[in-house]
Amino acid sequence: MRRPSASSPKALLGRWLQRVGSGMAGAPRADDPVLAADLAHAVARDELFLVYQPKLDCRTGRINSAEGLLRWQHPVRGSISPADFIPVAERTGSIRTLTCKYSQ
């Protein structure tokens, strides 16, 4: 079996998956102490906010509910993905604070 050429879609996908799996450069990590410290102050600074995503009933075509999605607009790093800050919140225990404040 031949290996795909370096520019083939299969090779490009393989390289992309390898980068994603190893953590892309610049992406926050769950053990990032600076991100953890920033998250501890984010609530007081009003950097976290909810956006609401409607949930559609496919049978009726009507919106029957909405879910709240927590977002973080960091003053220096910009928008931080929940995939990056939720693991930090879970690891540091601040997930309780976030849950209590934003689940009301």
C-alpha cells in the first residue's frame, strides 16, 4: 500500500489530526496557571456571559426551549473557548462558583 503524497487530502488530514491531538501551539491548557488565575477574577470583572441557543422541535418546527452557553471574553486573549476554560474551572474548583452564578 502506498503512502499518500504530502499534499493529498488524506495526508493533510493526518497532519491536522496530529496537531489537534497534541495540543496546538497557543491554545490554553487545563494546567495553565495564568489562565486559572485569570478565571478566578473573570466573574468579578464581568468577563463571563451567557448566550442562549434555541432548541428546535423537529416534529413541529417550533422552538420549545433554549440552553444557556457560558462564554468568556478575556481582556487580553480575546474569546476563550469553553473547551479550554471549563477543564480549568473543574480542576481548580471554581466550577461551583460558575454554576451557582450562571445557572439562575
